[in-house]
Amino acid sequence: MTIQFDTAHNVKANEEFKAPLIALLSDKLNRFSHQITKLEVHLSDENGNKDGLNDKRCLLEAHVQGLQPTVVKNHAPSYEQAVGGAIDKLKGSLHSTMGRLVDHHKQ
């Protein structure tokens, strides 16, 4: 699974910033790592330099071979929380999609 970051101009995403997020993504999506060929992580701060509640946004786009990309997004007070919430949504969506594929192949 290749993890690719795309950040808004107001998000400073150096290696120190990305490392814990990559570890979180790899750990939480380990079950799907063989199915996901590429995971795009889009991060933005919707209020820019101003403080705001739940203004950090994470959009995850998971590319699974043979399927349309699965896209989820989550807003939270911090990037780690935004990524964590998006991971939970993505896991639910992938679990549902993979379950339907397995059920379809059994018929």
C-alpha cells in the first residue's frame, strides 16, 4: 500500500508531521493493505490561521484494484483526530465493499 499525502498550502507537512500519521494509517488499515494499492491522504485547515472547532479536514481516497476509489472525509480539532475518524469511516466502507464482493462470488 502506497501512502501519498496531498496538503493544502497552509498545512506544513514535513516528515516529522507525516511519520505518526503514516504509522496510524498503516496500523489501522493493515487488514486491507493487500487490497489497497494506493491511499491518498488529503489534509486541509478550513479556517486557515484562525482557530476553529473541527476545522482540520482529512479526506482519504483508497484505490483498490478492480474497484472505483473509496472516498471518505472527516473533520476534527486536530489532524490526528481527523485522520483517525476518516480511517474508521474507510474501514467501515471497505469492510462493507469487501463483504459484498465475497457474497457475490459465493452465488
